[in-house]
Amino acid sequence: MSDYLVTLESAWIIKDVETLDDAIGIAISEAGKRLNPTAKFVEIEIGQLICPLCEDELNNALIVANVGLVGLILEMKVFKAESEEHASRIAKSVVGKALRDVPLKVVEIKEI
């Protein structure tokens, strides 16, 4: 049995928002509130994209018609998992229970 660091990506929708900074702040705050009682050990960060033209890092957020879509990165340590797939299922289960109706995708799994 091994320990793993599982990185998940989620999409967070925010309505009635004016700026990207507000959308990012609200998304991180709302995710933190929903994760706090049961999964407060999950780290929350804003996702980053690489621009295909200039290769600079860009925030993973977009606003259209005062509705924001923010990509969040969620990291969780999973202890004593049988395999990477098992660690992935555990992380998705724990985070998914706290963040109901929020799409999750496993981005990376590292053995620690």
C-alpha cells in the first residue's frame, strides 16, 4: 500500500460577477466553504493554462454575460491506497461528496 497526491480539476460557475478577480475569489471561497467540515485537508488553487501563442501562464477563468467559469485545482493526499486507480477513486469520492454537482477530472497522481 502506498500514499499518493491526487490532483483534480473542477469547473466552478459563478453568476452575476463583474471581474475575473471577483470570479476567482468567489469560486475559491465557495469551494472552501463546501469542503471545510468534511474535507478541509483538500488544497484549493486556481488552474493555469499555457497560451499557445506566447507560452505565458494564464488564469483558468472566463466571464461572459456576467457569468464566470473558473477552473480550480484541488489537491488531496490519499494514504494507504492499493494503486493509483484506487487513490483516484478515493479522492473523487471524498471531494465529490462535498462538492455535489461539480464536475471533477483527475489530472495527475503522484506517489509520495
